[in-house]
Amino acid sequence: MIETTPPARKSLDREPFWRLGASSRYAALHGRRSENQMLYRKNVFAWEQVVRVIAGAAMIGYGLVGLPGDWLGYGLALMGIYVILTGFFGYCPACAMLGRKPVKDPRS
């Protein structure tokens, strides 16, 4: 008689769900296993990312220092945070909604 070991359960083969990164959690939920899977495609060019970070910092500075205690200043600072985040991540949801095409990866 041939002895075979039963296949290990999938849930024991992988990292616990809460230790996975966001893209790995997505892959685990949908049955895909990919280490480099992204949930978004970059749609902001590299030079534009630098400009966005600088402009976002200027917006925050002017909003908090140039318009202190004013709601307009706080609103400008919040928009500056949004602009900085789009610069860091290279993805702008507003641009994607307006139909901007993803940036081609220079590595491919």
C-alpha cells in the first residue's frame, strides 16, 4: 500500500492575513499570489511628482502661516496634503477620473 501525505492546507502555507501588505491582502482575498501587485497604476510623471511635492509644501506653508486661523488657510493646507500625497505615490485619483492615461513603466 502506498502512503501519501495529504496536501497542506492553504491557510497554513501563507503568512497570516493581517501581516500581509495591502496588495498581498488583495491577492490573498482574490486567490492570486503576487508579490509586486499594485492596486493602482502610476499616472503622474516623475518630474510632475517633484513639482507636486514642492507645490504641496508651499500650499501647506501659506495656508498655515500666511492665513493663520482662517478656514481658507486650513482648506488650503488640506489641499496641500492631498497634492503632496499624489506626488509621493505617483497616482492622482482626480486625474484618473478625468481620463488621464497611466504612465508607461521605464523598466518594461
